[in-house]
Amino acid sequence: MNEYSLLLTLLLPLVGAVSLLLGHRSLAFQRAGGIVFSSVTFALSLYLVYVVDRADFVVIQVGDWQAPFGISLVADRFSAVMVAVSSFMGAAVAIYALAEIDEARLRKFFFPLYLILLFGVNGAFLTGDLFNLYVWFEIMLIASFVLISMGGEKGELEGGLKYVCLNLLSSVMFLAGAGIIYGKTGTLNMADLAYNLSVAEDVNWVISSSMLLLVSFGLKAGIFPFFFWLPASYHTPPSAVSAVFAGLLTKVGVYALFRSYTLMFAPIFPEVQPLILVLAVLTMVTGVFGAASHFDMRRILSFHIVSQIGYMVLGLAFMTPLALAAAIFYLVHHIIVKTNLFLVSGVVIRLKGSCDLAKVGGLCKSAPWLAILFFIPAFSLGGIPPLSGFWAKFALVKSGIEIESWWAVTAALLVGVLTLYSMTKIWGEAFWKQQPENVGAGPLPNPVGRIAYMLAPITVLAVTTVWIGLFGEPLFSFAERAAAQLLNPQEYISAVLPANTEVLP
């Protein structure tokens, strides 16, 4: 039964996509199917978290071909919680899409592609093989490229071209790094790689391969200096698509970095730790400066994706139990909050016809409910207590103080202040000031669907943010247990390769 909890979480989005393709003539079936399959996937992902927390690992050897020769699917606490929060976001955005995604996009198979994207994301989190991680990345890339350019407008096509070109470059780097590793070790199974490197007399010969993967995963995650494509493309599609991209796709790159340097490349981590620390700090700083310099709501939020990715990678660079637990907690918090902020930006566009801060205003009076729903995720992102972002940043800063990384801690605190400045700027311009006269397009004509479909998931995500802030101890305890697994790769190796049960040096 444990194996089914993993398998169903992975395959249900694929089954849903195929079903919606077969019933593509009915738009009602498309909408209902998108909601049902994403929601059931979320329910199954919660069961997977429960199973993994009790059993530590759930492993499937596809076709009963034993590792390292077959395809391994592995769920530990880290991958299980990533699947759960991603599926939660997927279900919320599917409901939001009922109001925003028009009939033309539905007829171009929006919901089947959306489910294929979730299928690729879940596969990336659950794979135990480096080459199959590349395959899952490509599944995500194909689906996401069509979603980002589906409208066919100039801005969407331009953003999609930047997105796909940079991600193809990332894929080339990935293949090169994986090919070199396979040529040197004869395996691409993550557990087998970790075991071989842990017992090797000299591991410095894999540093070049790890750097190729660092660049590849860094491109996908949007870390410095590979982030420039992200704010140039994420603001172009509808907000439902932007929310998926903002909440999920960069986090898959972050997940791959964590998995690589806590498992496969753990023996060489001390050699690359200073580099990762510098990249994390530069990612935080450049991202927040980019956000502070822009005046369009979605561009500001796109740059903040970059700066917040820096916080997560900083947890990896510190590589302590508290730092990794804080980074995992931060990942969960950020997926929920950033998704919600992009969804709010879609409502602003629906009400005002634009999210350019110079053209909108007065939302506190005209839409006080939206002001509250924006305030919660925005100031959680800024780290205001007792919201979830405060506890994530507090734990991360505390872990930095414990290892006396003062310059990184200082940078993290300053970036937090500038993040709060950006959120305050959006609040002051879009919500607090009066609506500029004779400026802006006004409400969009003939809005698709009802505003309730947009507000329902935004409200659920906002309540979740508050709940994590007020009652986050169980989640943080789970994150601590997940961090303990990451810091003990022998457990992962033994779960996937039962023959290699000896204690590693």
C-alpha cells in the first residue's frame, strides 16, 4: 500500500491529462476535470506525507528492475512535502483558472497541459535517477512553454522565447554534466552515485561535473547570475500561469540543488560551499534591488522570486540541521505566498485593467476584501510576525548566527528590510492612494467567470499562511526530521540499495 501512495500521486495527473484530451470537446468537462484531478492529487499527496513520515522512505523499482540498473522512484520526507505543497498550489490555481482562463485557451488544451506540468513537477521530486530527473525537467519545459505562449500575443511569445531558450541551455548543461558523471562512474542512480563517491579515495574529479549541474539547476532556480530570464518572462502570461511558474518551477531547481549537494555530491560539498554561499547572498541582493527599482506589480513579484530563492540556497550553504530545516520550511512558505501574490495581481488586473502601480489605486476603498487578502501574503513575504515568513527567516538567521556567518546574516536582514519596502510600495500605490484620474484602462470588459472563483483560492492560501505562522510547530518539526534525513545520506542509500547497508566513512 505504501508504494501505491507514491505511484498514484505521480500517475493521477497523467491519467487526468489523457482523460481531458479524450473529452476535449466539452469545455465543462475540461473545467471540472482540471479541478477534480488536481484536488484528488493533493489529497493523495497528503497521504504520501503521512506514509513517509511513518516509514521514512517509500521506494519503487519500476518493472522490478533493482537499482542501480532500473528506474527508481523514491519518496523521503523532503520530496513528499514538496509534492504535497505543490499539489496544494496546483488545486488552488486550477480553481482560480475557472475565472481567468478564456475559452480560446481552454480549446488549446489548457487543463491537460496544466496536469502534464504537475505530472512533471511531481516526477522531478520523486525520481531517484539523475537521467530521469532530466526527463522530468523536459516534460515540465514542454508543458510550460506551451502554457506561457498559449495566448499568441507579442508579449507572451517574447517571454516564452526567452524562457525556452534559457531552459534549453540549462538542459544542455544538465546533459553534459550527467554524461561526464556517467562516463566516470558508470551509473546515474542517485543512491549509487552517492555510495560510489562516499567510498572513493579521491572525489575531486567530480567537481567539474557538479559545477555543470550547479549551472543547470541554477538556471532553472533563477540564482545569480542566471536569473535574468525570469523577470523577463514570468509577467507575460495570465496570472494563473504566472502563479504556477512562480510557485513551482524555480523550486524544482532549488530541490535539485538540495538533492545533489546533500546526497550525490555530499563528499565534495566543503569544496564548493563558499561558492554556494556567495551565490546565495548575491541572489538575495540582486533580486531585491531589481524589485525595488520597478513599478509594475508582477515585475516586482518576479524579482522577489529571485531574492527569496537566495534565502533557500543560503540554508543549503549553511548546511546545518537548523539551516536545512529552515530552508525546507521556507520553501513551503514561499510556494504558498508567492503563488497567492500572483493570484492577487490577477484580480487587480481584472478590477483595474492593469497592474502598473502608476495607473491603479484606491483598492482599499473599492475592494477592502482584496486589500486584506493582499496584506497577508505580502507582509508574510516581508517577514512580519507572526506570519509564516517571519519564522522562516528567523530560523534561517538563527542558523547563520550559530555558525558565525555574520556577513551572510547581515545581508539576509537587509534584504528582508528591502523586501518589506517593496511590499509597502505596492500597498501604498495600489491600495492606499487614490485612483489616478484619466489613467488606466479600467475594469476588463466582459470578465470571464465570476470573481468568487478568483477569491476562493486566494482566501484559502491566505488562511494557510496565517495558520502556518500561528501553528507552524508541527510543520517545522516535520522539516527538522526531513533535514535530518538529508544530512544522513546513508539512510537514502540503504533504502534504495539494500545491499549497501554498511556505515559509510
